[in-house]
Amino acid sequence: MAHASIQSDEAPDDTKSYRFTPTQDWFSFNVDAWKILFPRVQSPHPRVLEIGSWEGRSAVFLATELCGEGGEVVCIDHFDLMQSAAGRERYSKITHNLSLTGKRFRILDEFSFPALMVLLKEEMDYPNPGYDWIYVDGSHEADDTFLDGELVWRLARKGAIVIFDDYHWDKEPADSIHHPKRGIDAFMTLHRGEFDVLSSPEQYQVVLQKTTEMRIGFLAKEVGHGLDRALGYGIHVALTVDASYAMAAGVVIRGCIKHTSARITFYIVDLGLSLGDRQRLESCTKSANDATAVFVTLPQGGLTAKGGKTWAKLDMIPVLPVERVLYLDADVLVRADLRSLWDIDLVGRPLGTVRDVGFPMGHEGMHRGPYFNAGVLLMDLARIRTEWDALTATAETLLGAEYADQDALNTHFRDTWLPLPMKWNAQGLGTYAELQSADRALIEAGLSEMKNAAIVHFTGPVNPAMEHIMNPYLQPYTAKPWGYVGAPGHPYTSEWWKALDETPWAGWRLTDEHKEYCASERGKAMQSACQRFTDKVRSVTDVA
């Protein structure tokens, strides 16, 4: 049975001496190297965990030196399960030695696996869980060492120092299953990207500093909170992206990661990305341990092939390897934690989405009634797939519709979609959302929600036609920040550019490439406008 914590508030008893076996000092040569690491421990009252404590020589050092101003030391050692005289003697010595320090300590006389399971269960309800310094010096078997490392990693706080002993042990061949090196190497391979290595290859010990947040990864029955995270349930975000929207998609991904406190898998539907685009988008997820990118290729012959890339959000429905997804247009700016959106109960509806600000009751040619914008869709894919044939049949009849996929989705799901708070798809900010209309008055309460937008949607073209820019009745016009004229009326334009500078496209606004792009698109807009003007004049004069 594991022994309880022993608390001592008394000063160390200098009249007694430590009981260490002089010929069993396998620790003291580490003292100087360890002291150099102490400034890296940020907690004023460090929590120390040690596997393989023997008589407590390293534990006493940590209790008196690292925990001098407070903290605690937890020692795990099986002490031969108290079934041998030598094991009982070591237990007596470590208890005596730690008691002399006057510091808080605890000894668990168990093998490391059951003892660590006890600690993991306890930490689930601890107000400030985790350890700041962990020393692994137990079994020399490679698999045992790997298992010790895996379990203590779940107890290690972000920034914790984790030390593996005996990396260059000379009692067995280094490549043997009976040598800890193989277990340590396997652990480091599995957790690559989650730590900084502080030791050199020649050192006898491997010293790591954890760079990711603590994650226990499971729950005991008696603990009722944090179930989704323990089960590994994360958020699935889907984007449909071609080369012209790759940079904007990077902003979407970065915003999701920056503001969301949950694991995210991004399903990026590749509509013609270059290898460089894919690498940059994937690198957007590398800054966070809880984010990954999966690139998806659509089957040939679908709606996208017939009607264009805007239909990809429908074609992705049968091929995404999940049953629930949050679809985001690549022209949005995420400003809030997506967990609260993801957790919305769709109450059996196939999708949740936000009313369209431009056409709250639909547009000419559509059935009059609540009409949603398809830029943000919380989708129950399992439910939608049960009516896939009917959905595609509807879409086939609307391939030439004014708003394409959006019209098809509104037609098919006319009476079954769940309205979401409008802050999750804030459209037309600084532009048409400010204009009054009879239909817009019906969503006045929702429009006020958009003042604190959780997801900003930059609706409108990337590069607007010259007529729109010149038309005094369309001011300010809608456009996207990265187009040739920017989005001058939009309150979140500057924030979008700041977000871009947190992606691999940082600084693009100041590059010659951006200047050349804007000049080229301005030229195209002028040329197209002149051609339309010429065609109009010709049509009038020909009639005359």
C-alpha cells in the first residue's frame, strides 16, 4: 500500500546525520549540472517527482536545494515490496533522510506503473496539477523506461524539467532491450516537437524541458469533468482552398489555433494548391501540438467539376473521414474559441448556420423565407449523408443559380437548418450591414451581436469591378483585404493583416510581389471595365 504524505514544518535537524551507504553514491556527480537547471523552474514552490529513489540521496538534494523555499518531493520505489530485509532497510533510510530535511515529502512503495496511476488519478482533481521536476531512474529495461517516460510526461507541467538517467549505462549493450537507451529513444521519437533537449549527446543523462501543456489523457469514473478532452475528442474544421486562397486559408488556420482551447484537425480540400502552398498551410499547424492538417482530394466528376470550385463544400460531404465538421470559408477571420460553437447541440438538425445579412429573407428567384449564408456551416455529416442523393439532385438543378451552392443548400435545407448566433458569421461589417432595409430589420438583434464578432466574414470579391468602386451608391464597397484595393470600409482589415503576419506569409504586404499583384489586378479591372463600356456603347449605337 502506498504511504501517505508526510508533512514537516520544522527546521532540519542538524543534530542527526543522513544514513547513506557510501559505496552506493550514484548521484552526487550530477549536482553541478542540476544546479545549472534550477533557474529554468518557474514555480516558487516546485513539485518534484522521482522514480527510483533508493536511499533518497537525489531526493534529499532536491528537497533542500530546489524546494528550499517550499514545495514537495514525491518518491516512487518498490523497495522489494518490503519482502526483503534490504528493501525494508532502504525504506527506513529514505524515510529517515527525507525527514531530516524538514520538507514536505511522500513515498510510494510500489512499482512505478501502479504508483504513477495513483498519482494520475489524484492529479485529475488537484487544483494546480502537475510536476515541475521529474527524475526517471527506475528500471533499466527499455520497455519499462519507455512506460515510465510516457506516464510521467502526462504528469509534467509545461516547462517541467524531465531527466532520464543511465542513457550511457555500460552494463548492457546500448541496443539491447535490457538497456534504457532504447526506451528513451522511443519516447523522444514519439514526443518529438514537445520538448527542448538541454543535455548534450555525450552526457550520461538525457535532460528535456517540456514545451507543451500538461495532458493526462484519461479520466477515472469518479472524476466527472474534462471528458471530451480525455476521450481525445477534438474539433474538425474543413476548408476548400485553391492557390488564390491559400494565403487567406493560412489566416483562418492561425486564428483557429490561436483562439481555440481544444485539439483541431483541419481537413483542407485541395482545389489546386501548389506544393509550396501545402507546405506553408501545414506549417501553420506546426506551432501548436494540438493541431494537424489533412489534405483531401475530391473524386472526379462531382459538382465541382460541373459548376466550379464553390461547389466543393458539397462534394466534400461524402469523403471527409468524420461525422461532424465545422466548415469555414477561406475568407474569414477567427477571433474566438471555436469550442463554444462546436459544442452547440444541433437538436437533430443537419446543419447550423447564420442568417445572410445581405438577403435575410432570400433574394429574387428564391423562395421567400429565412435564408442563410454558407460561409460558416456546423454540419452533421452523418445526417446529411442519409439525404445525399436528394441534396445532389437539388444541386444539379441549381448549378447556374446566382449564389450557386448557397442557393442549393438553402433550397434543400429550407425548413431544417438551425439558426446560430450571428457573431459566428459577421458579414458586411462597415459596408452593407450598416444599411437599413425592411428585411434587415427582421434580424436587428442579430446584427448587434456582430459588434463583438467571433468569426468575421469578408464577403464580396477579392478584386471588385471598377464600376463598384466608382458607384457612389455602393460606398463603401465590399472587398477582401488582400485584393488590389483592400477593404477600406471594414473595421477588421488591420486585424486581418496582423493575423497574416503570424503565418508563413508574414510581411507579404510589403513585398514587391504584393505590389505587382495589385498593379496587375488594377490593370485587369480597368481593362474589363473599358471593354464593358465599349460593349455597352456599341449595343446602344447599333440599336440606334
